[in-house]
Amino acid sequence: MIIVYSKNHVPIRLTKELWNHIIQFHPELENQKSRVERTVFEPEFILQGDFNALMAVRRFDKTPVTEKKYLVIIYKETDKSDGFVITTYFTSSLPKSRRTLWTRSKS
């Protein structure tokens, strides 16, 4: 199991079983665990997901899919001491209807 701390300092769990499930449906993520960890820990921004989930987003210039894709990690913080990853994927565009909750400062 991997545990990474979110921007809210909540430990976010990613179990081996869930990781295997994710790479079954998104095989391009198989060797991208460090990018997943980095995106949760150091996102460029966080969007509001469905059902109180959060979406950590980080853009990468090169990915296994193609160039210039966003890595999205959907996760939930159940309380101040626990959270878990729901899913993760690469995408070229982000939904414009999602509310931005946090943005990394440009300094």
C-alpha cells in the first residue's frame, strides 16, 4: 500500500488491489506510480469532484500516451486522518464545469 499526503495533510491510501484494478483499465499508468504520488502531494490545482471527492491535477509534458496530458487523481478525504484514491487517468482536457478549490501559487 502507498500512502501520500494531500494538500490538506490527509494521508491518502492507494492499495495494491486498487492499483492493479486501475492499470487493468488504464495500462498506460503501469509505470507511473511516482507521478501519481507527486500529483496527490504536489498538484497544480484541485477541482471539486462528485460526491465530495477531490480531483488532484498535474500537467506533464511527456506521458506514455502522448505529449502534454493532465494526470487526474480522484480521491476522497473521509476525515482529517484518512483518505483513499478512487481512480486515476491521463486526459488532454479537463471539465470546465468543475469548481477549482485550490491552485498552486506561481511564485
